[in-house]
Amino acid sequence: MKCPFCGDIGDKVVDSRESREGDVIRRRRQCLNDQCKKRFTSYERIEEIPYMVVKKDGTRERFERSKLVAGVLKACEKRPIKPANIDEIADRAEQILNDRPEREITGRELGAHVMSELKKLDQVAYVRFASVYRDFRDVDDFAHEVRALKGHKE
Ligand SMILES: [Zn+2]
């Protein structure tokens, strides 16, 4: 499986776990590239019913974990956040979807989930993510949010 960090193909499975319902097998993998050696997660589903994200205009697109992770990674650039933390954010997002019989989530809810997780982890990453995913009406809104964060810290 292609390593999401260095793009190498070649990994070993370090842990496999079946979900409670037995429909998803989660595998922790480790990249075999000596310079990388990072761990990532793959999912194997017996039944390929995708999770969906409902967009603002009501259209739906397939939920893609890699897309979520890419967005979070971008917000976390040069911040002291472990890849494992990002993995956990994605895990919990999938858990939310997994618990829903309708198997879908609105883009807004998904964004709110990531924002609340980042808020606990790192304020800078939170503001970065929020600036992209929340609909800040104008620059004043954004400045207000930043001030609110600063006030929160003191
Ligand atoms: Zn790698």
C-alpha cells in the first residue's frame, strides 16, 4: 500500500483489528522506507457502501479519509502536532459516520468536528483550519475569532 507520507510502496502490517460489528478491518501499517518508517492506517470493508458528505447545495460526494487528513495536515503545517493526533481526528470522524444509519454527514458538521478537535490540540492550527472551512463572512469575523482565542488563553 502506498505510504501517505513518502509515497513509497512497501509496508508491513503491525496490527489488525476488526470492528465491533465485524464489517471493517483496521490495519496499522508501517512504511518500510528506512528514511520514513511512519505508521498509517488502512481499512478493509466487506461491504463497500461509501460514507457520503452532503455539500451546501445538497449534492453528495464520497467521504474520503485522505482528503480530510490532507486538510488537517495543511492546517497543522510546522505545528507541534503528531501524525498520530491527526490519525485520531480522522478515526473519530469515521466513527461518527459509522454510528449513523444514514451513513452521511454534512460538510459543515464534518468541519465543525475537525475544528473542535483542533481547538483542543493547537490554537494556530485551529484558526488556520477555521479560516478555510468556516464561512467567515469577512475579515472582521476572522479577526474576532482570533481575538476570542487570545482572550481565551489569558
Ligand atoms: Zn513512507
